[in-house]
Amino acid sequence: MSRKRAAPEEDKSKSVKRGSFNPSWQNGLEVSLKDTASHLYSDELVVIIRDKFPKAKHHFLLLPQACIDNLELLDESHVMLLEHMIEKGKDFAKTNIEPKTKNSVRLGFHMVPSMSHLHMHIISQDFDSIYLKNKKHWNSFASPFFRDAESVLEILKKNGKASIDKKKGEELLKQPLRCHVCKELPANIPRLKEHIKRHDKDRS
DNA sequence: GTTCTAGAAC
DNA sequence: GTTCTAGAAC
């Protein structure tokens, strides 16, 4: 028998995709929110879960319980919520991430998120992960595409909103690969991954 | 968000 | 020839 791969299971997905602008993967976080068994922390306002494809040794997502799609929908009334998100995110990092790496943890949002439901990343800066595979992955965490939660909070306080610049986001994802520690410019992803191992050794 | 893979880059 | 990236997925 000469066949390259198993036959594609077309029928299974068609019913979902056809006539729907919101493919199921975009709603993954809504599903996780309802799956209380996956909650590592929860209170009346927020939930913390593991990122399904962690891009570093420690990578979690903190989501509000309320159905807020993205940063664009925040206004003055959400300042306290965002402060709570940051506080609980920091607490979680302090107690759940080993001391060696906890100093380099960042809390923040993607400039243009792929998935529905507002989510704040809690991610260590080693970027040691088999799931970090391409330029988009890298730039979404190591370029200004990653917006620190504290800066977003300041902007929200100042302007009463935290708008999304989609065009700027798309440009940032296409920027050359740049080491987040020493600003070196590795030629490709394998070389970048080899390069950042050095900084990990420097720290330990 | 991921998977898959054509063809660019080496 | 092999490695690597980048765009389609109905």
C-alpha cells in the first residue's frame, strides 16, 4: 500500500467550520474557564491556568472570570480588576515559580491576541521550550508585542482605555529575531535557541 | 492557537 | 541534499 498519511477526517470538522466565523480553537480559553479541574488558582474575579503550549519553563495564563474579550473593551471601571490581576499574578509567580527564575518572570498581554477572552501571560524569561518554534512565537514574547501588565495599567489609568494597534502588532511580529538579553541578532530560530542557552547558564 | 508542507535559503 | 520559514486550513 502506498499512502503518505492517514486519510483526513473531513466530516468531523466541517460542521463546526462552515458558517462560523469563530473556529473552535479561538474559544479554547472559554472552555478552560468552565473546566474548574484545570484551575491552578481562582477567586471571585480571576482564574489561573497552564498555557497549553508553554513557551518557557514556566508559562501560565490569568483570565478574568467576567467575559471580557480583549484589552480594547477595558475602561476606567476595570482599573481595579487589572490591579487585582497583577497582584494575583505576582503572588502566583512568587509561590509557584522556583526562586532561580522568578526574578525574570514577566506579566503581560499580547498586543494582538489570537484567542478570545482577555488573558494575561505569566511567563519566565528562559524561553526554554520545545513549543517555541517560529518567529511569531519569539516576537510575541520578546518584542514590544508583549505589553507589560504594569504599563497597560498605567495607560488605562491615564487614558481610560487600552486600545489595540493591530497594524503595529503585525509589524512587530515580522521584525528580525533579537536576543532579549544581549540584543544579538541570530540568523534563525535554531541559532536563537542555541544562543539563549548561554544566558540561562550565566544566571545559574 | 497549531499542524502541515511547498519552496526558499542554505 | 538538507534545513528552515511562512502561509493555508472551508
